[in-house]
Amino acid sequence: MSRTEPSLEEIAAALTELLRTEEIATLAVLDDGGSPSASAMHIAADGLRVYMHTFAQTRKRSEMVADDRVSYVVSHLPSGGYDERFETRSLQVKGRATLVVEPDEIALAARLSREQFPWAADSGLFENVRGPEEGQQAFFRIDPVQAVWADHRVGLMWRTVLDFSTDGRSLTAVHPYKELFLPSD
């Protein structure tokens, strides 16, 4: 039986929904020698872009400032395990991290974080966030460049490669996953 491939718009909507409902992603950054390291991070989504919060004195902050190339993965793994395997989906993003310095964008990242994380609304953690050089906290915006989207609702092991606009705000192209393995000219 053939399956119906989702449209660009349907994939964009599914990505936006995943990024707004899943709270934790794994972020990989590169050190000055090119070695990766990974951290579990809270994400707050603004469409297809995400914000991640860290503190002033962290390895990942220093490494993202030095090299903006990052990767993250966020997944929906249903609580029913194997019986719900056709609900599993994940997004593996290669992107660019930008330290957020403008007060309006800092306020947006803090507001999105309070809205997306139920515990954050009462914690006060995002109430008085200042610029990254003025306090102990910092937000990074991650703009997607390319991604792999796996959605078992389409079909078990269904995956596709995604390209994004330069600003990371929109999905611009979908490519078959198998193209990743074709010889380059």
C-alpha cells in the first residue's frame, strides 16, 4: 500500500506543534578543537526557531559564542511504548546559535519560556532576565539550517530532509532521506 507524503505546509505545522509541546531537547555544541558535547536543555519555540536558556558561566555558552554551529534533537516518545510506536516523531536540527542581546527579544524568549514550561510560570526564573553581560542568565536563539524529520504517523521509519530559509523562520524544501546517501558530484 502506498502512503501519502505530507506537504511542506503539513510538515511545518507538525514541526511547530512538536517544538511547542516537547520541553526538552538535547543540544550539541563544538569546542575549539571541533569535539562535540551534548546537554539536555529546555526549549521554547517561536515557530521553527527555538530559544534555549543557560547561565553566564557555562561551557556551552562559551562554546556557542565561539562557534555558532550547533545541533539539537527533540522527540515525542509516547508513554505507551511499543504499542504506540506509530505516534513517535523526532526532529534532528543543524542550526546556528545566536546570543540574544536585544531587550525585546530577551523579553520574547522569557515570555515563550513561561508559556511553554508549566513550572516556569511560578518559579520567577524568567521574570527579571537582563542582557547576557548584565546578569547570570543568557538566551540563545537557534535558527534551523537543515534537519531530518522522522514521523512514524506517516509510516514506520519514514524520514525526510528539510531545508530552511536563511533566517530560520520558514521551511523551504523537503528532500527524500535517501538523497543523503547519494554520491556527490
